[in-house]
Amino acid sequence: MRLFQPQVLIVDDDPSIRAMVADYFEQHDIRTAEVPGRRELQRRLALGEPSLIILDLSLGAEDGLDLLRELRARSDVPVIITTGHRREEIDRVVALELGADDYVIKPFGLRELLARGRAVLRRHEMGRAGRDRSPERGGYRFAGWLLERRSRRLFDPSGRPVDLTKSDYALLLAFLQSPQRPLAREHLLQATRLHEDILDRSIDVQVLRLRRKLAGRPDAPVLIRTERGVGYVFDTAVEPF
């Protein structure tokens, strides 16, 4: 059986950083390709999807967050973002909301980056294997809404689809699997698979984002209630199907 050999795209406008990361990964038997920006990344993706993308959020005149949005609109390829010190916490939270799998802060250690890359690849492969063995079926109905698990699509009470990021979907699924029960922030962080170093308050940002998507209209009921000192409650009946 042929061993799985991942390919990593290193997206950074600094050629010295690209070369440094590529050399280190290659020394550990991980194939890489160096990408300076959006145009070259698009050409690479047209040839086939990599196993992992390491994406710098500062790409000269280009915005790494915009590039991450484009990636998530078309693919679930794992992404590790690298950030500098400017607005680092805000950038990390926004990137995780958009669906990044992990982050490292510059200047980073190559050993740490490699370990995080392997961990993300391992989780991704385990998740894919689990989906292959037990494809998601059915879904949930709640307050007129409908979530289909197989397609990961959410429909509002009028039947219109509502866009969900990967973290939106994971958070909503955690609520739907434990309705009308207080869920601690730590539990929700684990459910959305955020890295354990992320500040606990970042889950509040994700919940706020999901609340806005579930609002639908001005007179809509508040489905996610804050439980002071604990976390949150999905405060409506849920019907699995």
C-alpha cells in the first residue's frame, strides 16, 4: 500500500520564509510548494487540491483574510494561518471564524509549525475516514428551521438557504445535539475544534455570529440564550430526523 504523502502549499510574500519552511518540511518527508500570493495560489489549486495550506495574513498589497474567504467558499482544505503582532488577536479570531484550522504567531519555530501541520493533517484524515465509514444522515428541525447534515445546509423558516462557515456548522451542531441544556464555553470550543490556546472569549464572537444568522427577522425568537457563569443554552425544542 502506498503511504500517504501530504503536499503543503506555503503562501507567503517573503521568499526567505517560504524557503525556510519548505526546506524544513522537505527534510521531514513532506512535499511542499512555495506560493507568493493569490495569482500563483489560484494556478496551483487549478491543478489539484493540496493536503494543507500555510497562509500568511500579510501578503503585501493583498489581504490574507480575503484570500481565506475565497478558499473557504470553494474548499475545506485545511489551513494554518501565520500572523504577526499587528492586531494579532483580532486577526486570529476572524480567521478562525472564517474556517482556519489553526494559527501560529511570527516569529514561529519550525518544529512547532511542523507539529501543528501534522496534527491538522491527522485530524483531517481521521475526520474524512470517519465520514467515509459513517456518512452523516438526516438532520434537525427547530423553530421552523431545518439543518441537513449530509449537505451541511441550513434553511430558514421560509425555506431560504443560510450560509454557514465550517465553525458555524460545528457550533450549531453542538447546540442541536444538546438542546435546552447549558453548555460551557470549553465544551463549545472543543466542539468547534478551535486550538486550545485560543482565548475563551473567542467562542462569544462565534455565538454572536451564529445568533445573527439565526435571527432571520426582527420578531424572531432568540434561540441561543446566555447562561450567566456557565455558557449558553439552545433554548428551543429540536426534532432529529
